[in-house]
Amino acid sequence: MPPIAGPREPLHRLERLPAVCRQFLILLVCLTAACYLTEIFCGWALHLGIPYSWPLISHDFLMDFTRYIDQFKLVHTVAFFKGVNAPMYPMPMMMCYWALYSLHIGGVGFAVIITVLTLVAAIWTTRALVDSGLAVSRAVPLVFVTYVLSYPLFFEYQSGNVEIIVWATLCLGVWAWMRGRNWTAAALFGLAASFKLFPFVYLGLLLSKKRYKECVFGCGVAVLATLISLWAIGPTIPIAYHGTQTNIALYRDTYMLYIIKLFAGFDHSLFMDVKVALTAINHLRGQHPSFHERSLALSAYMAIIGLLGVLAYFLRIRHLPAVNQVICLTLAATLLPPMSFDYTLMHLYVPWALMCFVAVRAAQLGIEIKGLKAAFICLAIALAPMTEFILRDRTVASWIRALAMLALFLVALRYPFPLTPDERPVPARA
């Protein structure tokens, strides 16, 4: 991350954490302790099953990573795109799995990869905070307690999804963008978008700088990565393309349109709330929503969030400071997809780190930035494990997280969070 002090403005070293960072840590620790102590009591003392014993007391780890091992024995054949474990991801994502399997990296090896990538990110963030003026004795606990206690990293270990690769790619992309390396950022954003569609929104960071050529380049990288992966997994590009589209459509019709009890506890998408509302309305009518009604609801949802997203970007987001742009676009990529499992919450680490830089600078300058405290509270709620919030034998943690993330989005739209001297706000308090 770039230094946040101006060349003519030496800033003193902070020997204490900024107040908002302390409050964030306290809330995160309290929520985490409350959840895990409750879960240990319910699972081991009362011998209650799911959802009271999940995810801490769980025997299913690295599920996503291991499910495709046998399927890749059928690579380069039509049979690869059929069966119970047929790939429902875009092919560049499946290429990540295939590369790991080809290198004979098992579950332990993948857990090591997760550990190394998060450790590098944690050390990198710590060093940047120290360079920005925070004492080492304060920066280390802030970063490492956040990573160790936060739920997304635990869920990533539990699920074993290659979202960790998407996260690392976008982390590097945001870093490159903030350093002014726009072509590198475009390539990384395009590559991430080939893994999953919604990271395309990060190209909005380049669009706000009027880097139109780089945006086109990023789109080209996404297309090229997709074509290469279709060709590599085969047996031909058309067969692989049609097989992928068929499986994605099957995923939509089987999972996206319905409330799957197994998934509902860790799907924080706003569309989950739409499905709950649709089910409740039809329950009052004494019937279940039809497939047609569910399809219309999904189409309407995608159209509405697309329109609102475009309006929000061009009317507000692109005019905001860099930190606000990253927050808003990250939330758009993690909150708005029709299904968004909790490993995508790892993407919130980057906005959290940028907000820490803002908090450090504000403390050095002796100013108060409106909205920053509320933003940290929302982040603590989104990152904390809250699976023990249970209603009628079903965890409602995902709904609480969705509301917290939506509140964070609105806060970031309302209040600017300056990171550099030219973005400095009017002091709210001397």
C-alpha cells in the first residue's frame, strides 16, 4: 500500500491504536468468543447437532477442494461435464483445481497454500501500517488478531474453495491500482473476472480514472483466460463451452432459485432475502412459489441491482476517494451475486486494511472522520462468526451479515474516507 503521509507533512508515530481500531477489535473478540463458547457448550455439553454445532465442531473440511478429484480423471472428455460432480464454475476456476491436482497437492498442501497466502497478506499489511506511522507493537496485534479470529478465513479452511486464489488476485490488483500500475491492475481484475463474473466490477476503479484502454484490456484478459481454459480442459472449445453453460444453468435452477437449508446458513447474498420474502408471501397464500415465479424473481433482482449499481457508480461512487470506491465495489462483488458463500467475505480484508490506514492518518492529524466508527462496527459484524444466532433451528447469521454489509455500503456512499493529503476532509474536531 502507498504511504499516506504527504512529502511536506511528517507524521508522528502512534504508540496507541486509533480508537476506532480498538473498538473494532473489542467487538470482534467479543462476538467471536460468544459464538464459539456457545457452540462448544451446545455441541459438547448438550450434544446438539447442526446448526448448534457448526462450523466449529465439524468433521467436513476442505469439501470443495476434494470433490473434483475423481472428476478430473475424465478431463478432455464429454463425460467431464456430466455427473454429480460436474463442474459448475467457469473453466478458469476449474483450471486452478486442475493445476493443484496435477501438482499432487492434497488437502494438507492446499491448507498450507491458504496459510501462506494469508500470512503474506498479514505481514504485508502490518509492514504498511508500520510504514504509515503505527508502532510495531500495535500493528502486529491489530492485523494478526483480526486474521486469526475472523470467520471468513476459518470458513475458507473449512470449505477448501479456491476463492483464496480469486482473493489473492484481487488483492494484488487493488495494490497495483493504488500504485498507479493500471495495466497490471487491469490484467489482474480481468483474470479474477474470468474465475467468477462479479469481480468485473473492479474495473470500475480504472473507469473512475478514465483509463478506458486498460478497461478494454482487462476484458480481453478475461476472454483470453476463458478461451485458454476451455481449450485446455476440452475436448474442444465448443463442447467445453456448452458443457459449462449447461452446468451453470443447472446450478441456477437447482440452487440459486431455492432456499437450500444446508446452504442458507452461509449464503449472505441479498437475493437470499428476496427468496425468503417470496416464500413468506406464498406461505400466506397457502402455496409454494412456482419455478416460474422464482425465475422471474431472479431476473427482476438482477435487473434492479444492475440498474441501481450503474446509477450508484456514475452518480456517486466514481467521485469518492479511493478507499470508498474499493469498499463499495468489494461489497457489490460479495453481497449482490445471487449466491455468495461466506468464503467471499475474505475480500473484506482489503477494505478493512485501507480503513485502518485512514484511521492511523486521522489519529496522527488529530481529526475525526465521520462514518469511520460505524464502518468499523459493520466490518466487525461481517467478519465475526455468528452462527449461533439461531431462529427456529436455523442460523440467521447470513442475514445479519447481509444487513451489516448493506449498512457499510451506505456508510461508504455517505461519508468520504480520505487516504492521501489531497483527499483530506474538513476536520470535524481539532
